[in-house]
Amino acid sequence: MPVAGYNKPQLQNHVPVTRTPVSGDMIICYAGKWQVCYQARGKIDDRKALAWVYGPDSRFFCEVGDEQFRCDVPIPDTRPFFNDQFNYTIEMIDEEGVRLERLAGAGNVSVARAAYLEAIRTHPNRLIQMRTGMRLVRRSDEKD
């Protein structure tokens, strides 16, 4: 189903090309469709672009920044996603939202909030987020 006001970019190369990922896998939502993608550099409409692509032949999904939603792909047996002893986790992330380090965990929201605020105080120049499972509760660079 086409999106109103959206013109699909003209891709420069319709021949399958394998590109080197510049990010890890993430779940991307664009125009109501979901896809597991990674970021790669290429050309769209005669200009250099960073895009979400998928598959072994780097199929175009959308340009980075045009997605409506993105989140980490849950990795089985990797915390803080499933089977964690804590309901809430506090994590240090990069600018793309990729988890760098798990800082704390808590069983209730009050303790998690205190740990989140302490993590922000302790790491003032880093991005910190609080999650419950895969759901983002708070992120230090966003307004409440």
C-alpha cells in the first residue's frame, strides 16, 4: 500500500550488492511494515545515503531517519531481554540506541528510576536508557 506523499527513491543499482553493515541488526518499522535491517551506505537519487537494508543482497528498506520505530533485535540468552531476573534494566547506549553496557537492574519501577537517575549523574556525557523487557521507559536525551 503506497504512503500518501511518498515517492519511492530511484535506486542506482538494481543488481544485488552485498554491503558492509555499519550497524548491528535492528527491527525497523516503516510505512506500517516491519523488517529486521542493518545500516549500509549507498547511493539513492544520485546522492550518497545511509539506508536500512536487509538480506544477503542488501535490499533497500528505507533511509535512516525515515523509519517510524526501531529497536534492538532480541538475542536469545542475552540479558536484559528475556529470562532476566529483573523487570527493569538500566543500560548505556550509543547514539543509534545500541546497547553498550548494562549498568543496573531492578525488580520495581521506584528502584529502577533511582538507578537510572544515578547512572545519568555518574555518566553525564553518555546516553542512558531504562527498559522493561523490550519496551523503552526512559532515555536520557529525551524530554520527560
